[in-house]
Amino acid sequence: MSEAREVTVGVVGMNYWGPNLARNLDRLDGCRLAWVCDRDESVLDRHRSAYPGSRFTTDLDDLLADEGLDAVVIATPVPTHAPLARLVLEAGKDAFVEKPLALDARDANELVAIADAADRVLMVDHLLVYHPAVRKLKELVDEGTLGEVFYLYGNRQNLGIVRPDENALWSLGPHDISVMLHLVGERPSEVSATGESYLQPGVEDVVFGRIRFPSGILGHLHLSWLDPHKMRKMTVIGSERMVVFDDMETERKVTVYDKGPIPRTETYGEYIQVRSGDIHIPKIPAAEPLRIVCERFVQAVRDRAPTPSDGAAGAIVVEVLEAMSTSLAESGRPVALSPRGAAA
Amino acid sequence: MSEAREVTVGVVGMNYWGPNLARNLDRLDGCRLAWVCDRDESVLDRHRSAYPGSRFTTDLDDLLADEGLDAVVIATPVPTHAPLARLVLEAGKDAFVEKPLALDARDANELVAIADAADRVLMVDHLLVYHPAVRKLKELVDEGTLGEVFYLYGNRQNLGIVRPDENALWSLGPHDISVMLHLVGERPSEVSATGESYLQPGVEDVVFGRIRFPSGILGHLHLSWLDPHKMRKMTVIGSERMVVFDDMETERKVTVYDKGPIPRTETYGEYIQVRSGDIHIPKIPAAEPLRIVCERFVQAVRDRAPTPSDGAAGAIVVEVLEAMSTSLAESGRPVALSPRGAAA
Amino acid sequence: MSEAREVTVGVVGMNYWGPNLARNLDRLDGCRLAWVCDRDESVLDRHRSAYPGSRFTTDLDDLLADEGLDAVVIATPVPTHAPLARLVLEAGKDAFVEKPLALDARDANELVAIADAADRVLMVDHLLVYHPAVRKLKELVDEGTLGEVFYLYGNRQNLGIVRPDENALWSLGPHDISVMLHLVGERPSEVSATGESYLQPGVEDVVFGRIRFPSGILGHLHLSWLDPHKMRKMTVIGSERMVVFDDMETERKVTVYDKGPIPRTETYGEYIQVRSGDIHIPKIPAAEPLRIVCERFVQAVRDRAPTPSDGAAGAIVVEVLEAMSTSLAESGRPVALSPRGAAA
Amino acid sequence: MSEAREVTVGVVGMNYWGPNLARNLDRLDGCRLAWVCDRDESVLDRHRSAYPGSRFTTDLDDLLADEGLDAVVIATPVPTHAPLARLVLEAGKDAFVEKPLALDARDANELVAIADAADRVLMVDHLLVYHPAVRKLKELVDEGTLGEVFYLYGNRQNLGIVRPDENALWSLGPHDISVMLHLVGERPSEVSATGESYLQPGVEDVVFGRIRFPSGILGHLHLSWLDPHKMRKMTVIGSERMVVFDDMETERKVTVYDKGPIPRTETYGEYIQVRSGDIHIPKIPAAEPLRIVCERFVQAVRDRAPTPSDGAAGAIVVEVLEAMSTSLAESGRPVALSPRGAAA
């Protein structure tokens, strides 16, 4: 790595998640945190002592004008993601954007087009995709260990932070949607969502979402911040095996069940029978997803290495969120997604 | 009880659930199992030695013609529920029908009308409504312990019996739907359902259903016989407390969480805050629901005592199932239920 | 099996566990339940209808005098085990005795000697040894999967039946002691036990026992019928793997942990490090231990096949119980067991 | 608090636990971390930047000679606890000592006598005694909620750090022993312990200990760093209720079971029956024990307020550890503790 070119990055938005990104990028070999930026001077002041080698500014233009700067990390409030990312890309720099990439699919796809045209990196912080447990799930799916994937569902429930300005779908949904899209590897054909607002008018506290894929695979989401259980779980049902990723467990993140239906051709009679075999809990490395995602971004900046959460992946997540919002407003009416390409 | 009039009942359909009903009725004080009926002579033969005091027949007409017989219990295949119940009621006898009451709402409501007109008892075997844990839930809701009920959801999942002729909605759904309607006590205004068939074309293995009530309460169902978890769970979220009924637990059937949002008027700032207090697990009596439901039926036959699973209750469950089936066939399109009375 | 000689057995003692043995033996191919015996006529009457082909008597001598009878199963109160087993063996018949085999080691070893001299089968109902999960444990130990076995411990706790005439050691201990001796395969060198009587003077409600084996393996027992947890668990720690048998689980009876210390030779520094790998939960067949133990006894009667709970195994369990009782009375003083052979 | 006299403390030993104590003391209102001391200059260097207002030294005499210093916190290796505490007390300063207070009871009791004679504070870091969950347990015991306490047992098991120089008894035992003594409030009359060394000769990896109290209460310890389960649990069985403190739980630290034996006088028949009622999980405040213990020490220094882990409490823990070590070396022989006062 010592031979590799050093990548320089700036972080914009130091109020919530930005400090975590800054800290991780600062520690990475081959990466230099050149700039720390926030509109609020007092926010900047809280971080000055931690990064004595970085320059601090309240003006994004300072970063955009710095010819030595390779990339900008955008951790500002959600509505600013798309406009800031556009500025960054148009300034010829690579961009890493907090999730969601944008508030609507049109903006998201425009960003993808701009990045493609200029050969810039556009990457979205779909953190969970880099979680070692999700990588295990992806491996189990891709190697065929699960057999044919039938359906999958996510539970993200808790009595937790109630956002005043973002509903449970936009706040909690990007995690599970990005993982589902990553695991299935298909562009969804149709989605729907229902939910209800109990605490604040127009801000759904609980949302049930559904994603249908062309192959017949079904995805289901249960999202809520008004729940007695604390759940962060993804279950994938295949014809040969079933697997559960439970992020509330420490030692048992992934459980593989060797159980499923017995194909009718192997049994007699009209009933379909089921079988239940061993249960296996593979050791999942303790690697920190946030560190991995930062490494992957730096690598992408350096050598254009592809990532599983590039702009295109981020844009589909936004398309799903947007279509689900439409469905949510119409009591769960199914909403079709345009075939790939049509949206751009 | 010794002074009370003895009630005489006959059981029709001894192949699957009928024997459990016969055994419980036979043991009840004040009840005499007068007839055991099944179309299949060999099925009858399996039960003759257990009920030496009962008469056995393959012909339902024998029961209908017996003037001394008060009531008939119908435990035959689902498609025959409605026609047989009609015969029983028209013969002037009280009827107890396995769930679901009928295959469509029209038939179900006609049965209710016939029973009402003739002042006959029509009761449906919504067993779970008589479960001591559900009675506890009902008490918590009705006494206001939960505060305002926001939403509730049921999980009925397992790797279990795959029915060739009934989908997960009709097979598993009546349990949760009957409990939700019982707890909420409102006629639903709209339902929807999505699902997918993986093992047999046209027979859904997994179904997600939604019930919307006029007051804004939302109910959600997760039904599946293709799942690694064995779950039989109902969660009710209220403004003051949350409660979970977990039927897989032996000692902890009902858990009451003293947690919820803090009303904004009591806090400062724009965020809604949450609080989390004690957890309470009340002792639930070990009484057998099947025994209770049989007792309640015999009591109803004797003195017309009302029950929480009368014909009207059973008919709404069928309306919900029917409307969900419509929604299921149209990819989850929301389906409105007619206001009460309109369906009859 | 159709060619095999039919074995005839009689069961003595039908008040508590005897009926279970009778029912299982009666159903076994190649076995005929010839006699059912109990001193109490009214007890016999409860079982007559279930075994129309068997002869009933209140007099054990009827069984002993029946030349066609191969074997007698003794399920009478514990103090009568040894005297009745002696009568059965001296009458030239094979004997199956409920646990414990006797109330003291001297009696137990005499029975072994009598059986050996007369070439009669003497088998003890150490049911758990035949549990498929224990057979899995034995396989893991014997095949070296666990590496070198370090120690093992059993938890048998509950808020349960409080015996007026038997303490927790004699009531609960034989299960875990028989399993430990079976797994380790060594004659213990020393035992100790401590406990306390809270509900009835002189009858210990909670007992902690310890077994030391010559190889250095340690066994520990936690026995209690005054406990909030319901536990039936055996944990075995080896140098390479650790395994837990939890009989309260339905689907996860046996869990194998691929974890343990890293031998110092493979690491640097003075600290011993540990490693933690996959967890595996092998499918355990649902076979009923009681049925298996009956089959094994019938087989032993037919062809002298050895069993893991023969008289010798049963006698060591009694020796351990007796020595633990001595220790219990002396506040946990360690009590040495005589080397093998010396006791006879 | 602003009016209260400021307390000045120094911390000795910054290699392992000392930094945690220093950080907490430094943050406390009314306390000033005047000195940071370690024999190793390079260890000191790691902490200089964190405490710009404190003086650093490798020589304890600097602290002892500082007339403005009120108290010294000793977090050095265990064998140095007693000699350093003696120096501190003899220099007229208050002392806070990491557990265990000393390596033998004689030293511990001498320290108590010195502190008493000079009216100095001597406090031991029995952290768990200050845990909000243990305070809840103490309250349940003292208020009689549990009824008569019968027995209690601790499980401290894990696959964890294997100490080369300290066995599981001395390393893990002080936690549970201090809690047991605190809850029971009696001086133990007799102890015993058994264990075995598997990884290093003479260093026990697993220890089972027993404490007998004059009132008949029994305490039992299961200590191991070679175990597949991670357990940190204390169970207390009373005549009216049973309570479990499980420190591995986040939301359910303390569970109170309203279950127990039914006194014979209230039932008929010879059997003792049991009853099982509600389960209650009180909300336990999230307060940090380490912060509380530091606050209590500062308070004691300021106004001589008594604490539940004073020198006398710490000395009994050492007496128990020492007597258990004797028992451990003699295969579990019970070892009597001298009545109170005799040891001094």
C-alpha cells in the first residue's frame, strides 16, 4: 500500500454522521483528510482539535476549488444530498453520499448520468451491504447454498428515535431495501407500502413495504420505531435452506437452517412434505462495516474499482422509496417500476 | 349445574378436528354426545369404542330427524361448512361450525340471517378468542391499560404442513383475524393482501395481510408455512403500553411493556421522546381453549348466552378473508369492505 | 425380526413409571407382556382393559414360578429395588430395574455378582443414556471431536415436585451421574456434595455435587427443585470444542461450539489466547428414549447383547450416590471411592 | 455541591484499570485529579495529554509527601495492594484499593485496624455492589419481598481472558463473593471450593465455591473462563419469591418470580406443593457503577460517609478467598471461618 497514491478527501456536514466518516477516513492508510466542512462554525469548532492536519471551512467552494482534492464525502441533511453531489461531480471530483442518495428518482438518476459521463466515482453509504454478515448472505445466495431464493423479509423495529421530518420508510427503509436489492440482484418490478401515523400527522411511524421482483421473488419490510421488540433482522427463504441475519445477536449473527420442502417428485401422495436438518452458525468476522465502506471508497477513488453501492445501486433504492411513498399515500396501491433505462 | 337441563349434541365429521370436539363435549357436565356422524364408515369405526353411549351414523339426516337433539357440531371439510350449517339451522337445531364459517361472505351472512330469524345459536370455532392469554389482552385493551390502541400485528410462521387445497391465508389467517377483530371491536373498513406461491401454483405459501379500521387502527398479518422460525405471536401497540402474546412460550405467554412515546405537551423541543419502564408478565391460567369453547357453546344452547364468536363475528372474518383474497389476486390492491348491514 | 424368538416379560409396580414401561414393552415387536403385577388390586384394575392378553396378579411369586417368563421389569418404590431384583435373578430370570438400582453400593454390587454368576441380564433404567442427544455427545467425545475432555457439568433445576422421602440428590442425581459416567468412561476416584434442606428437615432441596475422575476430568452437578429456571442441561468442555445438551430445547438439543484455548506452542507471549469459530447444531433424531431402552432390554434378553446401563454401570451410580450422601452429611468432605473391584 | 470542599486525589497504577478510575474521578464535580502515578514512564506518557491539569510522577512518595492531597487510589498489581495501602494510610491519607484488598486475611485486617485507628477512609473497589441491579436485589432482600432467603448462586462463566498468574477464583470470585456478602449481611461460617487446572499447572480455570452462613443460607459460585456460555448471573431463592440478576441482558437485568413452595400448613396431604404467579421485570436505572463508586469514595473522603465496600467488607472477601484457596488445595475440604473479631 505504501507505493499507492495517497487519496485526499474532504467531509461536508459534521453534525450527525459526518464525524464518524471523518474519523474513519482519517485513520485509513493511503487516505488524507484534507478538508472538514460545515456551514456552522460552532460545529466545526468541536472537531478542530481532532484533525490538526486538516483545513476547516464553512464554504464548500473551498473544497471544490482545491485542485489537489480527489473526493468529497457528503453527510449533510438529506434534502441537500442531490444538489451538493451534483456540485461535487461537476467540479470533477469523486463523491460519496450518505443514504439516501436523493429525495426522488429523477435527481438520483441524473447524478448517475453525470458521474458516468465524467467518469467520476459516485458511491452511496449503504453501510449494511458491507456488513460481514450480509456478505455471508450474499455468498450463500450466489453459491446456490439456499437453492432457489423464494422470498425474504426484513424486520427493523424498535422503540427508538422518532424523527419529526422523516417517516419510518425513509429513515429505516434504505437499510433493508439496499440489502434486498443487493442479495436478489434484480431490478424490482413493483412495490407497495402501507403504514400509519400515530405520533405526528403525516409522518408514518410504522410502515409495511413489499417489493416484487421479476423472477417472482418477494421482499417484505416491517419498519417501525414504535415497537416493544428491538429487531434488526433479515430472513431469506430458499428452496434448500433458510438463513437469518440477526444484527442484535453478538455471537450468532447468521444462522443457516438446512430445512425446506421436499420436492414432490421425491415423495408419494398429494401433500408436500418438509424436512429439517442441521443448523449452522458460521463465524462472522468482527470487521466494522463503516471502516470497510471507507476503504472501498478510497480504493474506488484510487483505481475506479467497482462497489456494490455505486450510484446506480443508490438510485434504485431511491426509486423504490419514491414508489413506496406513492403507494403509501394511496393506501397500498401497487406501483410499478419502469423497466431499467426508462427512468433516466 | 346438576339442576340444569342436559344438552344433547351430535358431531359431524370425525376425520380431523371432530374427534377433539367430540372428546371434549363428551366429558362436559350437562352435555351428552348423542350422535357421532361421518360419511365414511371406516372413520366411524375408529371411534366407536370411545363413545359407547353415543349413536353412530353415516347419514346427517338421522341427526336432523332426532327431535331430542339440541345441537350439531360441524367439523367437515371447509367447502361443506355453509351448506351443512344451513341444513342444521333449518332443522331447528343450534349449530357450531369449524372455522371458517363459509367460503364467501354471502353464504356466511345468510347463515347469520337464518339463525337470527329462527332464534337458533350459530357459533364459530374461533378457538383463540377463548385462549386465556387473548382474554387477558382484551381486558388490557378494554380497561384502557394500553392507552389508545395504535396498531397490532400477528406472526403465524413455521415450516409446517403445506396444504394442497388451501392457501396460507385461509389456513392460518382465521386465527389472527378473529383475534384482531375481537380486540379492536370495530368493523374493518379496508383490507389488502399480498403473497406468493412457491410450492404449488395458485396456492400462496406466504401472505402478508393488512386490515384498516375506521378509527385508524391498523392490523398486519404475516402468515407463512415456509419459514425457519416457529412463531405464533400477536403484538399490540398502544399509546401507554405495548403487549405481546407469544403462544410458543410456556411460562411467558403475555408480556406487558410499560413503554411508549411521551406526549409532546410534556416535553420541550421538537423531538418526540420515548420512555421505557417496567415489564410485567402476568400469570395466565392454563385453561384449555378447546374445553372453554365447548363449554361456552353448551351454555349458549342452554340459555342463549352470547359468545364472542357468534355467527356475526364469524361472518366478518369470512368477509375479511374474501376481500383479502380479492386483493391477493390483484397484487395487493386495497379492497374496501361495505359498511355494516350493507352486505346482508 | 419375524424369525426371532419372542421374549416374554412381566412388569412389577404399576403405580408410577411402570405403566409407561408396560405400554412400551407391549407395543414392541418380538416382545410379549405376559404379566402385570402390583400389590394393590385397585392399581391393577386401572390397567386391565389396556392389556387384555396379559395376566394380572398381586403376587410376584406368580411371575417367578412361570417357567415361560423370560424377564421381569421392576418399577416398584426405590427401597424394594434391590430385594426384588435379587428374587428375580435367583429365580433365573433377567431383570430390568428402575433407577437407582439399590439404596447402597453393597446391595448393588451383590446383584451384579449374582447376575454375572448366573449369566442373567441385569439392566438399569438409566433412560438418559439412551437419549439420542446423549448418544451424539458420546460420539463427539469418543471420536475426539471435542479434543481432550476437561470437565463437564449438569444443571437439573426447576420449581417442581418436592419429594417428601427422597432428597434432590437421589431424586434428580441419577440422570446426570449416569450420563457423566457414560461419557467419561472412567471409574470416579473421589466425590463430594453439599446442600441444604429448606422445606423439610433432612431432605435436601438443593445439592451441588462433584465427581473427580482419575484422568483429572471433573464433573459437577447442580440439582434443585427450588429454582426459578427450568434447566435440564449438560455441558462438556474439551480442549478443541465445547458441547451443550439442552433438553428444554425442541430443535436445538445439542450445540457444538468450535471454540477453546489456543495451545501456547502456537502463540507468542505469556498469555494463553482463545479462539471462537463456527457453532453447529446437528439434527438429533426424535426417537423416544423410553422406547429405545425397552428395545435394548428385549434384545439383551434375547441374545445377551451388552448395554450401556448394565448392572455394573448401575452399581457405580449407586456408589457415587452413596458416597455423595456421606459427603453431604459431613459438609462436603471429599470421599474417596475404592478402586474397581475392591467394593465387590 | 459548589459550596462543598474540593477533594484532591491521586491515582497509582495506570496500566490496566487505573485509567478508568482516573477518567471518572477527573470528571466528577468536587473532585480534582491532582496526581497520576505509575512506575513506568512510558505508561505515564500515554495519559499526559488527557489530564493537562494533573501532575505526573513515577514515585509514589511524591503523592505521600503532598500535604494538599486527600486520597490515593491504588490500581497496581494485586500483590502490591496491601503494602501500598499501608503506606498511604500511614501517610495520613484516605485510600481506595482495587479488589481484592490483599492477598491474605491478616494483611487485610491489619489495614482495617490502621484505618480505624487513624480515622482514615479505606474503601475497596467492589464495583458490582454499586450496580443499580444489585441495589435492587438488596432492596428486595431487605424489604422482605423475597420472604426468607434460602440460598443464592452466582454464575460467572465465559471463554475469556486466561490469566497466567491468577486463578479463576481470585480473578472472577471477588465480584460474586462481595455481592453475596452484601446481600446476606452475615459473616460466613464455613466455605469450600473445588476446581481444576487444565491450561496451566496450578492455575485453576474452573472453580466451584460454596459459602455457608450461620443462618443456614447457602451461597454457591460457578467460576470459569473456559466455558461456551457467557454468563454473569446471580440467582436468589427466597421462600416467597425468587430473583435473577442477569448482567448479560440489556433490558431485563432483574427478573422477580412470584413463585415458591406453599407452606404445608396451607395445604393438605403429605406433599409440599408449589405455586407460580406473575413475573416482574423492574426498570433498572442505567447508572454506571464505576461512576457511582467514585462518587461514593469522594463523598466518604469529604464527610466520612459509610460505604458498603469499606475495609471491613473488603477484608471478609479476602478471608473467604483465602479459606477457599485452602479448601481448593485440599480437594474441597470444608474450612471454617473464625467468628468475627478473632481474626484481627
